[in-house]
Amino acid sequence: MLVGHLAAARPGPVTGIRTYPAQSDGGTTAASHADPSFEQLLAQARLKFSHHAEQRLQQRGIKFQPEQIDRIASALDQAEAKGAKDSLVLFRDIAMIVNVPNRTVVTAMDGSSMREHVFTQIDSAVVVS
């Protein structure tokens, strides 16, 4: 079974993507109480999960804490700086295929699910400590 095969993007509406914005510094201003627009939320998003990835995470009981999301997003910053497009991201015993320019986790699996799998259509691998 091949895992991580990424098909060409298809035009259409974006659905089922959850975003995780960068952590706030805790400061409050009048502007911070206003509801941000969708475009502003997308611009602030450090990491997004496709509907497929969310399903896999839920099926496999994988949950991330905000600080873990930040560590993964920081690792993606480094991968992006090196020109990565589609990366295998390894975090503890979790493997994720991430589209780096879109900052979107395409799929995810735990250690037992990734045994004897071949990851294709990636140009880099990132190990998050």
C-alpha cells in the first residue's frame, strides 16, 4: 500500500481544513476583540489539516497540544526556507505528509500504521524534536 501519494490539486472550494493560528502574546487591544476576516485567519494560520488528515487523526486517536503545533509549524518554516514543497514530517511516533507552501497536513498516521509503508511524492523529510 502506498501512503503519502499526492495528487495534483483540483480547482474547487476549500472545505474541511482546520487552521491553527500562531500563539498570541497575550496582549489585548481594541483591534484584537474584533472578529478577523477569513483572509486574515488564513494568513495567520501556521498549520492546517485537510479533512482527510483530521479523519485519520481522529481514527487513530492522535491529538496535538498547541505547543506541539507550534513546534511542527516552526519545523515547517525551516523546511520552507530550504525550498521544500511536500514533506514527510516525523513527530514522535506520528508521520504526516505536509504540503509546505500551503502549510496543510494532507494525511497522518501513528507508528503502528506506518510500518512497512512507502512514502512517495515527497521532496524532503523533517524530524521534529
